[in-house]
Amino acid sequence: MRGRHPNPRGESLTRRQKHVFVIVGCLMLLIVAGLSVWATAGPDRYGRSGNGCVNVVEPSSTGGAVLHQCGPAARALCRRAAAAVSRPARPATT
């Protein structure tokens, strides 16, 4: 096991190797920065309800399901949800 010193002879990196490390490091930094900007500023299709569309997260067998509807389908979804909520509780039959 080499521990913290993978180079057993103690040789330092060549000038070319150092340049390659700097270039690869800068590229990785640019990729991470670009992905961060895209993730925070990019459009989100299912972000908020609005403009005739509704987004609802409901429990499902695999965790949560996102329901996304627009226009007449959104109105029908809201009508079904309102009917289910406003339905009076039925007494249990035994």
C-alpha cells in the first residue's frame, strides 16, 4: 500500500502533466458552473400552476405522481377533485 505518496521515487510532475491537470480542472469547473446556472435559471415545465395549466402532486404506489393538465383537461381535473372533496362522508355499513 502506497498511502498518501503514490509516486514512490518522489518525482514531481513534469511541466506538461501540470498543464494537463490545470486544463482538466478548469474544464470540470466550467462544466459544474454551467450545470449550476442551467439548473437554477432554466425553465421548469412543471413548476407552478398558471396560464390555464395545473400541476398537482398526488400520492401514488411508487411515491408521488405529477399530474399536469392544460385547458379543458385542467378544468375537468379540478371538477373531479372538487367533487371528491365535497362528497359527504358515508356511514359505514356492517
